[in-house]
Amino acid sequence: MAETAEGSRTAGSTDAAAPALPKGFRSAELGWPELDRIPHPPHRLPLLGDVVGVDRRKPVQDSMRFARRLGPVFRRRIFNKEIVVVWGAAPAADLADESRFAKHVGLGVANLRPIAGDGLFTAYNHEPNWQLAHDVLVPGFSREAMEGYHGMMLAVAGRLTDSWDRELAAGRAVDVPGDMTKLTLETIARTGFGHDFGSFERDRPHPFVTAMIGTLTYAQRLNAVPGPLAPLLLRGAARRNAADMALLNRTVDALVEERRGSGGGEGDLLDRMLATEHPVTGERLSAENVRRQVITFLVAGHETTSGALSFALYYLARHPDVAAKARAEVDRVWGDTGRPGYDQVAKLRYVRRVLDESLRLWPTAPAFAREARVDTVLAGDHPMRRGAWALVLTPMLHRDPEVWGADAEDFDPDRFSPQAVRGRPAHTFKPFGTGLRACIGRQFALHEATLVLALLLRRYAFHADPAYRLTVTERLTLMPEDFRLRLERRTTPGRAE
């Protein structure tokens, strides 16, 4: 799940007491007094900025390329938007200090506010609804709640394996990103909202998925054009985005109305949104806020997890020795049980390492932004005024050679052995964001992904096309592009039938 909102009323009230910050995008020159000291790409052009040689469809990978050349703190300018990018372990750890820094909603995340509003992921720090929603919903991710979701996760995974068995029988390779998207959408829809999109019974993606991808892509495109020219240059895209947002709203409104009409479900996230009062204030979520939170969970609750599973399957297929070790662990821990229990998932420590290492190399929510609560100095070197912000480039933080070694580009799950984890500095692995507003659904996503990887490892051997080279597509989140696997059904005694 992408970064969603958690918070502190104390921290929020402190910020609220300070003078209001300007609305909208704040370019770096407004908050970094010594901005000229920070390097930027060569060949900067007047008005256009750092656009020479860039691929507007892949801003994250462009930034990774610049990061390798410019160092752990650098800046980029696209038209009139100047941003400071951070990936070094020391400044990134400093930005994690909650007493001096908070979440910043900007760039692509702010572009999602027309559809998600003050939902958990897109709310500004001063908006009260995200705190209300967080406090109401956090019990929905307790151990007791997670145990309740486990059976539904198994049921949806069974629909995936039924589909893969059919593809295997027909001699066809499986579309990994497409099928992982179906899986994770159905999982969050079933567990959180009691809804079935019927994804595995469709030849094409559900219209909700198509609309979701459209809104994410449009949000990213808005960053690649000058603001005043966007209505002209993106006229057609804006119309499509409006239609996509309308479809998302209609879908969620129907889902909520169905629940209201039924008189309630079984205590899932939607029930909590509709009926739970804040434990202190007695407030409830408004109808509009319920819609925004449902959209947030449906989008963030499946888009990033599907990417994480897809990358993990790519690396398992590319590293048969790792796959064999993970598979042996599943066979040993689960034995011949037909339906592994909730507690048995947490015992798959090596499978979890595979997932963590995949998230290290390709964190599917690839950046998070932090803004200064007060005037401060970043890592003892870069003055920042209150409200100045920086973008933490997570894939490069996860590749910092001072932390991860000279082989940081290599896939090695043993980086997440207990000894290795204890030996690393804090705040160097951040696939779920950081601080008070880190991902509220982190444990949900990790349990789901570990369970699914284990079920697939136990049932199949994976064979990737030797000619395939990893291509990463970007739509605010990251996903392998055109990645397919050929399957082989296992015949060992430990496999699932």
C-alpha cells in the first residue's frame, strides 16, 4: 500500500499555531537560502529548465540517473518547478525526524486531490479529516482484524491459481502485472468493502482499474507541462481524466449505497467508516469523506502491492537458487497443509526477505516528500526555511553504497537477515514512507504479499523469457512492463493441490 495517513494531534496543533504557508506548489527557491550550492543537471535551459535528454514518462528513473551523477542532495527544474531531491542515508535520516519535519503533499500526490481530496494519502497536515479517519480505521489493521482477512486472502489467491492453472493447461504464459493487479484489487475489495469486482472472470481489466490507471497517469503528466499551459496542452487528457474520476466516484458511491441498504457487513473497513465514532470526540466520517477514503484504499491498497508482487516474481524467476531456497522453506514450514493458517505466514522468514529485497530495489511507491516544520538545517549542511520541502528518492536511498555496499544493484535477500538488519543505520529502508503518516496498511500488504508468494512458490516453478529485460513503467507507482512467466506445475509432495 502506498503512503497513507497517520498522525499526531499534538504535532498538528503545533503546526496550526504558526503562520499559514502559501497554497499550492512551493518552488525550492522559496525555502532553500543556499540553493545555489546544490548541484543540478548540466545543460539547464531558460524557461524550460532541466529537460535536455529527459524522458517525461519516466521521471523517477530519470532522477535516479541524475542522482548517480550529482550526489546525495541535488535539484531538478522542470519549467517553473524547482525541487530538491535527497537520497543519501544521512540527509534522509534527518528528514525522518518528526520534531522538525512532516509529510509534504506535493507534485503528483497533490494532483490526485480532485479525486481523493482529504483522504488518508492526499490530506494536508492541517486538515482534520485524515486524523479522524486514521483513528477510526487503525483498529481495522489490528492482529484480530488481520486474522479475519486471512481467509478471504486465501480465497482470492485460489481464484488466481485457478486462472493460472487454466493458462498452464492451454500452454500460455501468464501476464504477471495484470494478474497481480486483479489479485490485489479483489483482495482489498473483498476484505475491506465486501465487494467482488469479478476481475478473474473478465478478459479485460475492470473499468475501475482502467479509470484508476488513467487518473494516476494524468496526475503524473500534469508535472511535465507548465501549469498555465496545462488546460491547452492536456485538453483531451483532462476530459478523459474527468470521465475517469466520474467512473471512480460512481463505482464507490454504488458500493457504499449497497452497504447502507444491506444494514451492515461483518465489521470490515467500510463498516468502520460508516458506523464507528471517534473514540474521543464521538465524530463520524462524513459521506464525502467516506467516498474519499474508499477510493484511497481501493487505489493505494492494491496498486503498490501488485507492483511489489510483480517485481518479486521477476527476481524469483531470474534467481532460481533463491526460488529454490524460498520454496524449500514453504515446504518445510507449511508441510502438506491445504490452507495455511494466519500464524504460519509470519514463519516464512526467507520468503519475506525476498519480498523486502524486491521492495528495496524497486519500492513501488518510489518517493515521499518531507517539509520543514521550523527553520532548520538539513544534515548540518543545507539551511531550510519552515515550509521548504525535499523529495526522498527511495530507490536511490535503497542503493546508497555507503549503507548497502558496492553491490547495492544486485538482488540478495540475505541483506534482510536479522544480523544484517541490526547492523544497518535506521531510516535506510523506507518502502512505506516514514513517520506519523507512513502506510497505515503496511502489515496488511506484507501479509498478503508473503502469503501469495508462498502459495505460488509451492504450486509452480517459474520460467521467464531469457530475452526479457526488465522495463519499469511509471504512473506515480512503479510496475514491471510486459512481464510474463511460463509456469510448470510442481510434482513434489509439499505442493498445493
